[in-house]
Amino acid sequence: MPRKPKKPCSYPRCSALTYDRFCDEHKTTYTRQADKKRGTATQRGYDARWRKARAWYLKRHSLCVHCRQKNRYTPADVVDHIMPHRGDYGLFWDEENWQSLCKACHDKKTAKEE
């Protein structure tokens, strides 16, 4: 049975083609070191309390903010922190720092921040 076509490595600015997420050069380097520094989602504050707040916020703000600026009406999937909180729980829980985004817009915004 034929395999799926190769795709570019997910490591920033690496164009090597691979069947996996990362090429052989970046597989061990990126995933292990970055994940250890980053911590789990729960360690970063995304726990049951956050999931409840996120669901409440998405009910009240159900459309993607970035898409609405372009006159498109796309359902929001993600509650994004406008200013990255980087562990600051005051900023993490500040609703003025939240915005609802669709996954595509969130992924674009996050990629620009890195």
C-alpha cells in the first residue's frame, strides 16, 4: 500500500520533508527540550477551571474576532490571550485580555508570536 506524501518538517524554518511531524534532525531536539521547558497544559493553568471559563466565554463570544474584521462569520473554537501571559496568572485570568478566535486565525497569530 502506498504511503502518504512527505510534508515539510514542523520545526521553524526547516524545509526537510518527512512522514512524521519533525525531520530526523529536529525530532529529538525540538520535542524533548521544548516540551520540558513548556510544561503540561495543566501546569500552564489550563485546568478544569479554565475549561469552564473558556466554555462560558465562547457562549458569549461565539464568532471569531479576526474573521469578523474581514466581514466573515466564522464560529470561534479557541479563547486566545491577546497578550501572551507567560505564566502571569493575573494576565491569564484577565477577561480584557481574552478574544475568541477560530482555530485557523489562532494558529496564524501564534505562529507570528514565536
